[in-house]
Amino acid sequence: MKPLDLNEVSRFVETNIGEFHASRLSSLGSLKLEKVIKRKNPYLFKAKNILVASDLVKLLLDAHLSSQEETIFGEFLEKLAIFVAGKVFSGRKSPAEGIDLEFERDRIIYIVAIKSGPNWGNRDQVKKMRANFLQAQKALQSNNTSANVRAINGCCYGRDMKSEKDTYTKLCGQSFWSFISGIENLYLDIVEPLGHQAKERNDAFEKQYAQRLTIFTQEFISEFCTPDGAIDWTKLVRFNSGSERPPRKTRNRKEAKQ
């Protein structure tokens, strides 16, 4: 075990957090209204009695971006965890399926599946993780049957009051960061560098967000509103869920030019 240099951690965060901002900005720039509508539940928004087109478009866009940002930021946190374990325990990205991190501590080989938060998956996904742990354990013990291999589900934030599961240990938030670093309060130490250039990058994102919201609202009114401005829920639900999706007006215009 080597002591962790917090300055190195800060430099890693400040250097790599830009990838998160760049990814979300790039994703927003290439996003299409059709994709947003496809992936969200129109019945939910109808049940909330949303009457204004711009309000509905904003809710659709925000829900999509929130889900997407969780994924992008989760990938960043996984890289950070591997970096920290690499510095302290010579940890590395595991070659095993479904295993993100592998390192040795106190003569125990740990295989770690890293997730963003504690409520990351359903029963089938947890079952798959268990199977991945078992397969990785067998592979590591194939050449050394006496090897002590332990499985860890590491969650970058949150809590789980019952850490010991049937075949693995679940460590969340402070417990996880402390486990891979040996520093009790690392989960607090990484907060400050996460804000590196956050204002500048978020200003650029908000500018593009406003532009995309305006464009989406115009498209939505043109394609999913009646002449008097009301949301045409039948047309919207048919576009989202119908077996035979009717062509959008934009498609008709393109076809007319050909």
C-alpha cells in the first residue's frame, strides 16, 4: 500500500473532468427531437396534464439529459476510482467481463464492479453481476486454487446499511472511496476539484441548451400541435408507440425535394 498524493488526485480530476463537460455538450449538440420523444413515456406527461408545448418539450429534454448525464459522469467516476486504486494498490482495469477494477490488498485479490449509486440495477442486473463475479473468481483461481478472491460492488455515492450480501460485499460512498484509497475522507476531498472551470463550461452548455430547446419547441409545435396550438396527444402517442409510425412533416418536406 502506497500513500495517496491528494495533489495528484486533484490534477487527475481537473484534467479529466473536461471530458464529462465535452461529452454532454457534444451529445446535446447532436440530439434530435425524435430521439427524445422515442425514449420517454408520453402517458406520464399526459397524466400530469401538461398543456403548454414548451413546458412539455422542456420536461422531455431535461429528463433525457438527466439520465444521459448520470451515465457520462458515472464513466468519469469509474476512471477516477481506477486511478486512485492504481496509485495506492497498483490496481488496474480488469480484463474480466463485468469487472471494472482488480487489485490486491493484504494478500486478498479484490474484484470490483463499480456503479454510480446504490440503486443501480434491477434483480436481473444484480444476478448478472453475481455471475460475472463467479466467473472472474474461477479464472483467477484456475492457476492458484488457494488464492483468496473477494468480490466488491463499489458505489461512488450513497449508502447501503447492509454491506455484506450473499456472495459479495457492497461498499457505498465514503466506505468505497476509503476502501480503495486508505483515506477516510477522500469522498470529501474530491468535491473541490470537480468544480474546476465548472462555471465556464456550464455557461457554454446553457447557451447551447437554450438554442436546442427553442429549436425543439418550434419542431414540436409544427409536428405535434393542432392549428389552434393545443398538444395533439393522439398524434404524439402514435408517433412514440404506434406499430406503424406516421411520417413526420420534416420527412415529407425532404421527400418533396427529392
